Amino acid sequence: MKHSNIAIFIPHAGCRHKCSFCDQQTITAQKRLPGQGDVRCICEEAFREISDLSQTEIAFFGGSFTAIPHPYMLELLEAARPYAERCKGIRISTRPDAIDGSILHMLQTYSVRAIELGVQSLDDSVLQKNGRGHTAADVERACDMIRREGFELGLQIMPGLYGSTPETDRATAERVCEIHPDTVRIYPVVVLEGTELARLYKAGTYQPRPFEDMVNEVATMMRRFQEKDIRIIKVGLHASEFVGTQALGGYYHPAFRELCESRIFRKRIKDAVLLAAAGKWEEVYKIAVHPGCISKAIGQKQENLHYFYETFGTRLYIVPDRTVAPFEARIVKE
């Protein structure tokens, strides 16, 4: 069954620090904080449209939920609780340094089942340069507490931050694998107008790595998370006219995940050919992939087909085969 979220955004609420990259109002296209009536209205409308509530969560996103004033947090949870009891529960996102035992016990009484932490990086220097206000040790402490209390754990990371390198981002991904959350979201940096990162970008102090390099780096992260059986919920900011018009640089693309998945298949196909042919490329290969992965294997605008032809002089024919696991590729023997 397909998972779905009933998203309720609380932009900037609870944020005690203005991070270098952050402009939640642009990301969510929302400025007003929701009240109890808004929560009930959103849930009622969603419940009328969703057929399978067993795979549906009410999700409070856009701010540091456990850092907002507790009376307001409890108002939102009280409004959501009757609906949470009829679906899978409540999912929240928050900061690693806004978690403690009393907060977790409070959340348990309101059908909160999943907590996502905005980690961004696990390199203390990168965290400090981007005004995060917490350390990697805070992340590990929060993860341990969340797991111990039985919540589903999600981590959100942001490769390409000011002061980061491919090496620090790789190290963050590897540390995420060691923590082994249930889910992960990957948000490559987008430079938004009005942020500190935009000021650094305009001054030439911050220079993002090339877009194609980031696609390849994130594809590598995704392969590692897949190997570790960590579910990747999202890659890249959601497509939005507001983000699109306010993005000055970085890695915004309405189909960033698809670009990365295409690179994963490029590597899978190349590995399959090298294994089967000992490095000798033939003129034509028929490659079997799972039916749901055909477009990913071909790539946007057939970029993978063009890559193999232009690089190795090889024509690929991608065919569906339900016996092939998702994100795997198999050479079809004629």
C-alpha cells in the first residue's frame, strides 16, 4: 500500500536559530501559523479523499515541532488526536536539541509514532558555519532517546552546505548508515533569496559544487541507504513555483530524485556489463529491469541510452522483467 501524509505546515515555529539556508515561508508557501480549526479542517478534508487510512499519517512539518511553546504544541496535538486514532498516527519533524525524556513521553500520549530530526550534517564544523546551533553529539543523543522510547526514527540531511565538501557529505551519509534510521530525506542545498546563504553566494564566499557532481554524489548516498535497507522518503525540495522563482543557486530541480535514480541505474548497468563481459563492450545489450523502473533506467530524455552509446558505442534496449528486483539490472542472454 502506498504511504501518504496529511501535511500541516508550521513555518519557522520553534526555530531558535536562523540557519544559513532557511526560508520556510518560501519552501512551504505559507506564512500564517495554523490553529486547532485549521488542523481539523485539513484532516476532515483529507479523510474524505483518502480511501486507505491505515497507511496515512498526520504530519507536522516546516518547523521545530517540539521547540514551539508547549501550550501551542498541545493545542495542535489535541486537535489532531481524534484523527490520529483513525489512521496510522502522527509524524513530526524537529531539531535534535529539542528532544528530551519529558517531551517524548508527552508525544506518546498523543499518538505520535514517528519523529524526524533535521540533522543536515554530522560534521561539527559544517553545522557551526551554517548556524545550526547543535552538534553531531546532540544528534546521536536524540537518536538514542527516540529509538529507546519506541518511535520510528527519520533523519533529514542536506549535502552541499556552506563549508562542506564531498568528503564531509560522504562521512555524514556513512554515519547515517551506522545510526540506521528507519527513514531518510535528502535535501541538497538550494540557495534561497533573503537567506544568509544567499548573501554568501552573492559575495562569492559560498560557491556550490557543480550540479552534475551533486547528482552523482546523492545517487551514491541513495545506493548506500538502499544497501542498508533505509527507506528514502524524499530527495530534493518539492516542486514549487515559489522555490523555483526564489532559488538563486544550488540544486533545485523539480525531478531531482529521478535524476539521481537514473545515475543509480547507469552504475548498475555498467557493473552488470563489466561483470558479464570482462570489460569488453558489445554493440548491443538487452537489459532487464523491474517494470516500475523502466523510465528510471532509460533516464530523463533518454540520457542513459545516450551515455552508453556515446561513451562505449553500445546501444541499450531496456525491457521489463518482474523477477528483477527494483534498482537492479540484468543482462538478457539471447
